[in-house]
Amino acid sequence: MTPTPFYDEGGITIYHGDCREILPHLKPAGRPDLLILDPPFTEWEHVEHVDARTVLAFTSWQHRHHAEALYGRPRTEVVWHFLDGRWVSHHLPITTHATILVWGELNEVYVGEEQDQTPRKIAAHSHMPRMVSPRTQYVPRPRKALTSVLIHPHNPTGQPLGRWSKPVPVVRQLVEWAAMGPYLLDPFMGAGTSLRVAKDLGMRAVGIDLEERHCQLAVERLAQEVLTI
């Protein structure tokens, strides 16, 4: 039986249920341009392969082998670094980062913060004096390039899903860089951060979550003009 959407408005669709049961019904909608995989770490071994143009997987050193078993050697990886770390054990270092593995096609990396576009001179280096004139100038791009380490704190304590939900600025930069088309799929959407980013970027998105309260929270976040939760 075709699942009934929990929410379906403005190109954003949410399903409440097990993604393994819902995903087969989404195949007629076509291949996702961007698949975001962010399951609970304890569920990584149960994640199934979904074909997509580009894949972003949030994982850790304990579980990255599950992601690589599904998609092979990643094209690259990005680290999200947060100083407010997670305590694991007296015998292990405090965790202050998450790893995002990346497969597939990618846009250019100029999705960082805005920067000054004043033309600048290119200094002539000693090893290529004939290649660069002292008068050569370049104009910086409107935004800086994405770096391999994204430094951003967790969401503040007191959020409905706690501070472990992904911050919008981190997800937005990754989506802007990785989305090669308008269709985003997030089978473990949690609080719906990726859906909110997709809405703000004018993308079509489908999110799935097993918890009804997560689905409701995502709907509330989509409805806000200025995101506060």
C-alpha cells in the first residue's frame, strides 16, 4: 500500500515510518540528486543502499565501514569540528568531530561566507617569474571556498531534539556544494534540518523519520519564516 504523507506542501514531503518500507514506493519519483544519510549510529548496519547522484553520509570512525560497504571508497570527506564535545569513555578521547563522507558529483566549493571582491594583485613567485606579471590582478569570488574542516558549535542546549541535531549553517553549506539538481532525499531526517535547508534553497525534498514527534517538529520548522528551533 502506498504510504500517506505526514506532510506535503511546497515541494517538501514528509513520511512518518520506517524508511525501508517507504523508500520502495518513492522510486517512481526518480533518482535523488542528493541523498543525505544520517542514521542513529546504532542503525548504520541496517542502512540499505539507495541510488543517488551524490551522497553525503554523516558517520564516525566506528561506523564508516558500513557506509563504505554500501558506496565504496568515498570521493572525499569533510569534518565537522565542534569544541563542545561528546564524552564517550574514560579510556577514549572526548569526541569533538563528525565525519561526512562524500560520493558522486559535486558543484564548485565556493559556498562559504561572503568575502570582499576588491581586485587584488597576484604576487610573482620566484619559480615562475615569466608566468605572472606584477600587474596581474584577480577578483575574488563572492563567497569563500568550503574547507575540509567546518568549525561550528552544536545547536544550543534546550532544543527539542537536544544539541545533537545538525546546525543549519553546516547542512546548508554541504547541500549548496553537493546538490547537482533539485531533488533531495533524507531517509533519517530527524528534526528536518535538511528539509528546511532545501526549502530555503528552492529545492524539492523528501524526508522520512520513524518518530512521529520528529515529523511534527520538522513541520513546525518548515512553517517558520525565521528559524528559531
